[in-house]
Amino acid sequence: MSYEGASVLVTGGSRGIGKAIALRFAELGAKRVAIGYLRNDRAAEEAAEELRAAGAEPLLLRGNVASERVVEEAAGLGPFDVVVHNAATGVIEPALEVQDKHWDWTLSANARALLSLARALAPGMREGSSFVGISSLGSTRVLENYVLVGVSKAALEAVVRYLAVELAPRGIRVNAVSAGVVETGALEHFPNREEMISSGLKRTPAGRLVEPRDVADAVAFLCSDAAKMVRGQTLVVDGGFSLLA
């Protein structure tokens, strides 16, 4: 795969899975890689340095991707050949303890933001471009304390399907990648983190947890010409975790 000269946007691109995706595109020849991030300037600057070392020009986009300001700024950095919506947030609590404001925050950032980005960016994107949303197994499986994020990821996958149909006449593809348990800083927000890691290792037929690079490779594939007839799909990257009863 080659993305020589491509322009890429990765929301939530300063750390973890998002950073791995951004660096993968840089390694594959992307000329410009914009990374969105919420507030951690140090992590963003460190990611930018790694992108420069990989040969890409880094662009930093600070703020909540669900906000109109950030979406407008993203449009000003385009046009993009690849847009990956990886940014995610959410309150990790039981269903009966979450508040309405938590619902609004989580659904806006995790699902509506992809729709907002598509409205702003798709008109300027050329034929052959791609959007990819990063989902999780909680979109279809019930995970402990995951109601808000799980519902938002299910909504994200629905947005992917609708956009895939509506953007097809423009020659723009839209898909999603659903990752299994990935040991990144995001797991620190889960009270049962150690149990999730241990269970994931025991249950995964592949014998190890999914790594950020695994997700990045899947995203790069979906955005390549090799996947030109893959539309509106959610590619599960979990080492076989979800296959077992």
C-alpha cells in the first residue's frame, strides 16, 4: 500500500490507536497528517515530532471534535484523502448511574462528530477518498459499565452505513474498524482494567491482545484501492475474541 503525497486527518490522533494510525499513514508516504486532540498539548507535540521523523508534515487541531469551531478548522486544513474518526470519550458507569448530560457529550463526540466532519469535508474530497470510523465490540456486545460508549459506537456504525450509501456517488468510501481489547491509556478509565486484560488474553484465539498497529493496518487497508468495493462495513479486528460463545 502507498499513500504517497496523501493528506490525512486522524481525530484523537495524539495517543494510542489514533497515534498509531497517523504514524502508519506517514510511513506509507502521506505528505500531511493532521491530528485532532482535546487538550494534552505535550502528547500532541510528541506525536508531531514522530510524524516529522516519519517524513510527514504534522498539523495540530486542538479541541472537541464535536464542536462547530473544530469542524470548521478541520475543513480549512483540507482537502483530505483520508479522514479517520478515532476520537472517543464517555463516562464508564452502570446504566442506572449515568446522567443525560453524559449521554449528550458521549453521543456527540463519538458518533455525531463523524457526520459533522462528513458534511464539512466530503464536498472537497476527491474520488477515491475514504472516511473510517473507529468502533468497538461494545457496539454489539454488552460490556460492563459501557452503556454510553457502547450505544455511541452502535450509532457510529449506523452513521457509517448511511454515509457509505450517500457518498458513494461522489466516489468516497466509508467504513469502520471495530477493535477488541487494546492495552492503551484509555483502559485506565475502566475500574475492571486488569480483569479486562486478563480475560482478553485468555479468551483471544490469536493468543495476544490487539495492538494499535493491528488497527492501523486495518484502517490503511480499508482506505486503499484493494478495498474499493468494501462499503459501509465494520471490520472486526479482535484476534477472534468475539467468535467464542
